[in-house]
Amino acid sequence: MEKLHWHGYTWNGNGQDLAREGERRPTSPDFFSSVLPPMRTGEWLAKPTSRIAETFDDVDKAIEWMRAAYAPASAHDSIPVSHRRSDAYDLLPRGVDVEWSTWLPGGRFAKVSMICCPNRHVPHPCPLRR
């Protein structure tokens, strides 16, 4: 069995674009070329490998990357990063994807995602080993 590791992804864009749900589903022909995040976190693994921001086999480094990547958005978030980090330390080693997201000024939306690989919720192979 493949050793658990994590792929980090980010998205920052117009929050209204998230309503374009069709292209956020892998059944859509637009899914693979769309810059929008998928509806289900594990579907990130089906996106082109160029969308992977970082890959980790150490949970501490994965969570530190999330904290740093999320720092600009955290000032607008009602959930303290310390709580988010605590949850991530619980979830990621158990194979549960973690996504931090919040609304930003001007109708923008930010997401930072750490996706478990192999993934228990979707059948996609590791994007780096396809």
C-alpha cells in the first residue's frame, strides 16, 4: 500500500465564480481546464499536476505550509488559525482532507487545501505517479 502523503492546493478568486458548479465536477469536460476548485476536496487529485502547490510526507511541514499559505486570508477569518492547526493535526494523519477557506473583501474567496494521497473518498491515483 502507498504511504500516506499530502498535496497542497490553493485558490483565490471571485467568490461568485464558485456558483459555476458544473465545471467544478469531474464529470464536466471543463473540469480539467477550469481554474476553479473542485466541489469535493479529493477531486483536486484529478486536476493537472501543475495545480499542486507543494507535496509533503511530513504532517508538521504540511500544516506549516498551510499556515503560511493561509496567512494573508487569516485576518479575515472568524476561526483562529490555532484552532484550524489543531484540527489539521488530528485529521491529516488519519487520512482526512483539510481545507481552510474564507471570504475576503471585495467578494473574493480564498481556499488552502491539503489533500490526502492515497485518498479514502475518491479513487484517483496519486497525480505524481500517473
